[in-house]
Amino acid sequence: MAIASSSSLALLRRFRCSSQLGPLSRSRCLPSRRIDVRRYGFTSPRDGSPVNLREGIWKSSSNSSDVFGSSSTASDQDVDSIPMPIVLIDQDSDSNATIVQLSFGDRLGALIHTMQSLKDLGLEVSKGTVSTVDSVVQTKFFIMRQDTGRKIEDPDLLERIRLTIINNLLKYHPESSEKLAMGEAFGIKAPEKKLDVDIATHIHIINDGPDRSLLSIETADRPGLLLEIIKILADINISVESAEIDTEGLVAKDKFHVSYGGAALNDSLSLVLTNCLRYYLRRPETEDDSY
């Protein structure tokens, strides 16, 4: 695996991880020997203190989980200013891979465990990037299915990916549970702020050319939300061409390129879809089992 970066790092602790299949399974990570990251192009800071990875790129290999990892602790941060956790799944930007972006202020750590959890779902992390924008560390994973070498199109698997990443965020950054809707069910501390689903739900549909429409949905997040939306679309025979699934704290902000019979949605169908989504998304609970 090749790593290139202008940032400096101290010695990193390597981990060996074993996790069960499933987005909400708990991983057991055992510390192994230390490695000197200077051999990969990094140098230690002068004062000897650890420095987070700020900008870089790596490409995965069969043993990528053996040579890359990062760690940070919430105790080093101001607990009164917990940043917004964001998990974005992008199906539009790359024709060959699904892009997953994770950010949590400058606290991101244990990225090796997120990579391993994605591989446990039968996915291949082809490459990844780490950058810092306005003091926010943004990590991107380019992932494909191991069996087909193609991007992920199955909504069931996309929801597993989303919840797997959120579960890792809750495990290695437990303070994020105060900011995530999933923290109420899976975190150590439920969010103090609760969203009114009726107020939080916003649905917009606009034509994006003659062949498709852009459906934008903003609503209170919950497990299984993506599957609910896809089921509603399928029930009225609307096809999903691509999606951008954005989890920002308590809110889900999703965008879908959709079509009906190979054409954009007309006004009547847009109204039917909007009413269906408002009805089902405003229900406090889902009838379907979720992960």
C-alpha cells in the first residue's frame, strides 16, 4: 500500500480487528506491535507529540488493514463543543465506485476499524482520501462490491453501510451519540434535542432534464429510513437511478434521481409521491425490521 502525505505523524499503534457481519455488531480490537510510519513517508513532530492525519491518500491492498490506522480520544477535546457528525454516501460522483465520506470535526480516529467493517460486508475499499477543510477532517472511502467489482446499487446494502459506519463512530467516538439520532438506540447517551418529525420533514421534487427528476428529502433520521424511502418509491413504480444519502446528526438529507417510465415525473405524479412520503415518513415508528 502506498501512502503519500505532507503531514507529520508520530508512531501509530497498529490493531488487529475481527468483527461479525452486520452493521451493529461490536468489534474486538487487540493492540499489536507499533510501526514506524516514517517508513511510509511521514516524520515525527519535533516535540514528539502525536499529530492527526490531515491530508493524504492511500490505496488498499490485501493487507491494508495491517499497515494503516489512526486514533484520537475525546478526552483531548472540549466536551462542550462536540462537532456535527456527518456520514455521506455518494452514488453520483464516480461511475465505478460508491463514495462514502465521514467527518466529525477534527476527532476522527480508528479509521482502520471502519475499513475492516466495510470489508466484513463483502466490500472492497479501493482507495481513500483524508483532507482537512476549515479544521474538519474529512475521510472518503471509494468502495465496490468484492464479488462484482462494481459500485453498490442494492439499497439494503447501502443501509447496512450507513449503519455500519455510524456504529463505528458511536463505538470509537462515544460522545457523538449526543449528536446522532442513532445515539438514542445504540449510543451511550441519547441526544438531548429531539426533532419533531412533522416540522423536520421537507420534500422537494424538480425536473432535472426530460428523463429524470431530482427528489430531495429532509427528515428526522432513524434506522431503516433509506429502505422505507426506496419501498415507497417502488410501490408507485418510480425508478431510482442514483442517490446521495446524507446523515447529518439528527437529520437525514437524501437526494435521489428518479424517473417514471423513463421520463421525468409530471406534476400529478410528483404530488402523489410527495403525499405518500409525507404520510409514511411522519409515522413515529417503522413497521419493517431494521438493523
